[in-house]
Amino acid sequence: MCGIAGTYRWPDGKAVTDRLTDVLAHRGPDGAGRYGHRAGDGEVQLGHRRLSIIDLSETGAQPMVKDDLSLTYNGELYNAPELRAELAASGVRFRGTSDTEVLLEAWRRWGTDCLPRLRGMFAFGIFDERTGELVLARDQLGIKPLFLLRRGEGLVFASELKALAAVTGGSLRVDDAALVASLLYYWVPDSRCAFREAEKLPPGSWLRCRPDGRVERGQYWNLRDVAAEGQERARSGELPDLAAVVEESTRQHLLSDVPVATFLSGGLDSSYLTALAARDRPGISAYTIGFRAEDAKFEAMPDDLRYARQVAGQFGVDLHEIEIAPNVLDLLPQMTHHLDEPIGDPAAINTFLICSAAREAGVKVMLSGMGADELFAGYRKHLANLLAVRYQRVPRPLRRGLSRAVDRLPVATSRRGFRSVRFAKRFLSFADLSEEAAFRRSYTMYDQDELLALVNPDLAGTVDDVLTEHADIYQDNALDDFVNRMCLGDARMFLPGLNLAYTDRSSMAASTEVRVPYVDVEVVKAAFAVPGDRKIVGRQSKAVLKEAALSVLPREIAYRPKGLFSAPLRAWMSRDLAPLVREVVNDGVLVNSGILRRDALERMVAEDAAGQRDFSKHLWHVLTLEYWYRGATSGSGQRQVV
């Protein structure tokens, strides 16, 4: 796992590439390298920062140059041993044991046809000295990021957006649509980028730059097609052996020449992976978090620690418990910087602190249960949307009466919050809507009217564009299974836009690699071959994964209520961050520039303080957006909405 960067036919490419790799130093503190070569009437420069995981010797150093091919690569190939054996049988001679060299030789033999054969997480740039062509590629599911910026016939790319911002002298302009999307979702969809001139290479795709200035793009893997193929398998009655698929993926994700540990929340996903990992690595370490007792009580958070301890004890895991009582006033700007784009999920703080603790203990690699909820319908929103279909059969007068009654209930007092009331209010906010609108509203921050009331009126058209994009992506499939339509929407938007994005940035900020065995091409294929009525059975979410997990986990762990990998936001907002909220609402850059409307923010603060509605998540994201926007515009002065 590393940081990659480079330029192609870009002015001062050598100096720019050195600056890019300097900004990415936290992603790879174990080594640095740069390669340069002529490319047409210009040059190519490839930079690399190394986090040594596989082949710790110099034979794994990058950029790797071998027989006219040069590669800068960020990621891990879990099927590298199989590919190495196939290539060696065809006569390839390897100098070392790194997966980097396997990728380089796979490219030499198969070109872009090698991409669908790769099983892992990756983003890379590869240059062919004979043709003068540079190709960029990204993994199938968008686990690893790759940002790029084109000007004329030149291109610059990097693992993080902040690196591109650093070498363009603060000239990048904030994209209005990305800003509005961030407000809606509390993250920026992978289809958009926070700066207008920059872009993200889409998952499952490649881009080729030719020395004559032509640029060619291709897509080698499409999640929509995988879901359609899975539906056909399900119709034929060909159900996958999910336990075997997850076990194999976990075993492959343990491939490493350095110690590997796991996240262990005590929930199903992390417990299942930890139990499987402990079979292959007896005594493996795991890291779990807890919160200050007063914060957890105020938030009405479940006690996950006792479940984590139970799993650790049963499977001989070396459990490290970290109590999170962070100085959020210091961590907020720090995390906003690390996350690159305005992402308002406080789980990023948890990931950063866990990875920091693991790194201090000498651990470079962590396994995470990320992705299981998206693929197997494990979020409350999935069950809630199914229940909403039944709720719509209730006579309208009864629904109106229930809605009025719930609306009057408080979500919190001065001493504690009421989760059931929060859930009920959330459910009723979308239960009467059509499928796509209900699904969107079940996990986004605002409905259309609320979002329009919050932003500058000049952005009304942009709000429409962002909502239309969600509808287009959600409806872009031929699935006849409601649950799998939701899972596909999550896997295309929620997973790469939020969870994989914050996991990459938060972990790499601590110079730690996080691997996600559920977000694996074979697991994904298996997941979409499972009918929705096997994922949600009655009111049991993620039922098929729970059945599979019983092969190793006790029933009380596999079927325990869902935990939360989050933070006690209400406690933080009402105590630690209350003065900062007032400052941002009254005199923040977003308000003073006219992007956000002060009156709308003041209403949110007042209703939240009164305990009538829970706006803690909304206000937290306003703080993250404020800090991000300050940094994004500091190089070119305060920006006005146009």
C-alpha cells in the first residue's frame, strides 16, 4: 500500500512530481522513488511513496522499471501467487517476490486484458517506453483512489486530491455540484470531485494517454452487469456457498510479509472476519473502541465491548481496547484535511485513532468488515424501505395521525437521547415516498425542500442535477429484486463515495493499510447471486451472511442486534463543539459567502437544542464542510457563489 503520483507532458514535470510525492509521504514512509522518460515532445514522471507490505527488500521498490515498462502502483493483489505461477510457467523470470512485479509482467503479457483477472485493490500508472503511452487504472470496486487533472495535452495524477491542489497553487475552483451533493449525502459521490478541474478515475476503468495528445478510456468491469449476472444465477437456483467464498477471501487478504490485525467491533461482520483470520493466524491482534461512559449513555449507544471481548476470548485473539475521548476541536480540522473532500462521517475519526494505535504497536495492515452491510442489506434503511412498502397500505388518515403524534415527541432531553424516537421520525420522513425517492431520503440528510431552503437560491438548478443523478444511478439496472436494487445502489454510490473513501484516507493518514475482504470481486459476485428474500427474512437483516457465519461464530454473536461504528455526536455537539457551532452559524465562511443561509442553520440549531429534532449529524457535517471550504479557498481568496 502506497501513494502514487505522476505527470505526463506537464510543465516542470520533475519538480511537480517531487512535490506530489512529498504531499503523499504519510501514505508511504518506508521509501520514495521517481522515474522520468521522454514521451513524445514532452516527458513522463512517475513518483512513489512506499509502505512496505510484500517483499520488504529493494526488489519491491517503486517506481519499478523492467524491460521498457515502468510502474507506480498502490494496492495489493491477493491472487498474485496464482498469477506469478502462470506467468512463470510461460517463461517469465522474476527478480523478487513483490506483487508489483507480478502486475508489471501481467501487463506486459495481457495489456488491459489483465485488469479483470486482478483480484485485489489497486490504482496504478504504467508507462511503456517503446510506445510513449501512459495508462492509469483503478480496481473494480473503487477501493483505492486515483485523482487526475488534465490541461491541454498534459495530465497530472495522484492518490489524493490534496496533492493536486498543492501543485496547482490554489487555482482549483470548488465545484458547486460536489458541494451540494456533499450537503445532501454528507460525502461526495465518486462520480463527482470537489474541484471542477479534477476528476476521479471511475472504478473498473482505465485511461490511456498517447504521445500525440490523444486520450482513450475504457471500462473493463461493471457492477451493474455483475448484478444482472447474479440475478440470472439466482433464478436458476444456483446459490453460492457463501461461507466458503468469505472464508477464501479472508484467507487471501491475510497475504502479507508484516503483521496483520483486525478491527473488532463485536458486530457480525468484524467478528466473522476475526474468527476466520484467527484460524490462519492464531493469536492475531484485534482493535476495538469504546467511548466515555457519559457520552455513550447520552447517545444511548449499545455496549459493543462485551461482544468484542467474547469473540476475542473464544478465538484466542489479542484484543486491544481503545477508549475514544478525543479532543474533537483539534481532530475536526485535522480529519478534514486528511479526508481530502468534505466527508461528514465521524466514523473517520474512529478509523484514524484505531489505525494510529495499531501503527504505534508496529501493525501496518488491518482487516475491516466494511462492505458487508451494503452487499447483504445490513443497514436499517434496507429493512425500513421494505417496511415502508407495507406501511403505505395503512389507511392514509391513520398514517397522518401517527405522523403528527411522532412529530411531537422529543428526540432527547438534557440528559439522554431517545434512539427509538429518532428512528421513528426518520422512517416517517420517507415512508410515503416512491421507491427511489424513499431510498434516497432514508440515508441522505435533507429532502429537496430542506436542501433548497439551506443553500443559496442560485444553486436550485444544481440541487435538481444532484437529485436527478441519484435517480439515474439507482434506476440504471434491470433487476426485479427490490432488496438487490438497494444493494446495487449502495455498492455503486454509498460504498465508494463514503465508506471506502474515508477508510482509505483515515488509515493512510496513520500510515496503515486497511483491507476489506467483503469488498472482493468474488464475494460481490456471490452477494448478487443471493435473492433479496434471503438477505432480509422477516425483520432479520443480513440473514444469509448470518447463516454463513454460524460455521464459526456462536449464534448470540451472529444474531446480536446491529452495532454502530460511529461516534457520540449528540454529546459532542451539545458539549465540546457547541461554541464552534455558534461561531460557524453566525460568522462562518459558508454563511458570509452566501453559500449557506444563516436563517436555516439557526432553525436547525434551535430545534436540535430543544430536543425536538436530531440535527447533530447535519451540524457536524456543516462544521466539516466549513473547515474543508476554508482550506479549499485559502489559496485564492474567498469565493462567491456564481
